[in-house]
Amino acid sequence: MSQRLGDLLVKEKVITSEQLEQATKLQKEAHLRLASALVKLGFLSDEDVTNFLSRQYGVPAINLSYFEIDPAVVKLIPYETAKRYQILPLSRVGASLTIAMVDPTNVFAMDDIKFMTG
């Protein structure tokens, strides 16, 4: 996605340009991600952000409370790596590992996970 999140949200009329300005100001002052600033200001809910990003990136949004996660799968990724990239291994079928991640565009995370898990 070449456009920035804020610009996309304004373009899609999810927020106004004034709301984007307020959120950008809070983002800089409080050292937050833009999405967190938008939620903190009450312009969007966490679910709104998740659903918007899911549509934009073409990846499914999931609710982790519906998953029964196998502890053996979780151990495939070292804790520090999972924490750094904000990922959670969900399942493994054969050579395919399914993970939940905060930022599905993080190619460094994807490369590291592929390297670690073969």
C-alpha cells in the first residue's frame, strides 16, 4: 500500500482531514501510532481500524478469543521475536505456519519467521 493510513482514511471518508490533523498532533506528542491516536480521540474504534486495514491489505481480521492455540506451535517462535514483531503463531499444518500479527506488511518479520521455521 503506497498511500499512508491517514490519507487513505480521509480518501475513503472514514475520518475528516480535521480529525486526521488532531490525531497526527496527538501521535507526535504522545509517541503513538496513528491508529492508536485515532482510537484514543474516539474517532474510530479498534474494530473500525482492524476492519479497514483488513480490507486494504486483503488479509483476514481475526478474533483471537475464538482460537485454541497449541502451546507447541507457540514455542516455534522465540518469545523475544514474537514480542518484537507483535506476532502470535496460531497453527501449523505441514510446512505452513499461520500467524497473527499486528503489522502484516512487516517484511522483516516475515523473513525472520521464515528463516526460524524453515
